[in-house]
Amino acid sequence: VQLQAYGGGLVQAGGSLRLSCAVSGGTLSDYGMAWFRQTDGKEEERDFVTAISWNSVYTYYADSVKGRFTVSRDNAKNTLILQMNGLKVEDTAVYYCAADPGWGGSYYKSTSYDYWGQGTQVTVSS
């Protein structure tokens, strides 16, 4: 399975961005999905942002993004979406999408995910 994240960019604080993650070589509905992010200075640590079950019934968010970010998926198009509104300077990071065929209780742990996209940079200016 290959994942490709895109849609990042430079935006002013308070603005919006929409990230996408295209999945190929597999069927999206076979995987629980998540977004993580990594900031400068935290080379080996990716922070949980949001996760979504294979059927979209369950979604989870980090407290820092709750109410501002929305995760969704279109299994027919093999695409995962992250709509980010009300962006803050502290949201600046490289954002990664991830897939886990055995998705469950440890959805917030990066080590639970088997497949990763290459990351897309999001920069929020003040």
C-alpha cells in the first residue's frame, strides 16, 4: 500500500487548508486511518492529530485540534481528507497520513500504523 499526502502550504493564522491522502495498491476500506504531525526539533516523534475508522463511524481528535479540524474519508475514491480551519501558528508541522489494517484501541500511537505517506508541510504565519 502506498500513501501520498498533499495539500499543504503557507497560510495565515485563522485560515484554512485541506489535506488529502491518496491511497494506492490497496483498498482504503481495509484500513483505519490517521493523521500525525511532526514539528522541527522533534525528529523522531510524530504527534497524533486525528483518526478515523474504516467505515467513518468512529473519529478521534487530539484536544489541540478538536473543533477546528475535521477528518473524513471517501473509500470509493481511496482518499483520506483533513479539513483544517482556524489554523494557528502552533499547527505548523509536517503532516503525515497513516494506515493500519488492525486499527483499534491504540489509534493514537504512531507505532500502531504500518503504512505512511511522505508528509506535506503546513506552515501557519502570524
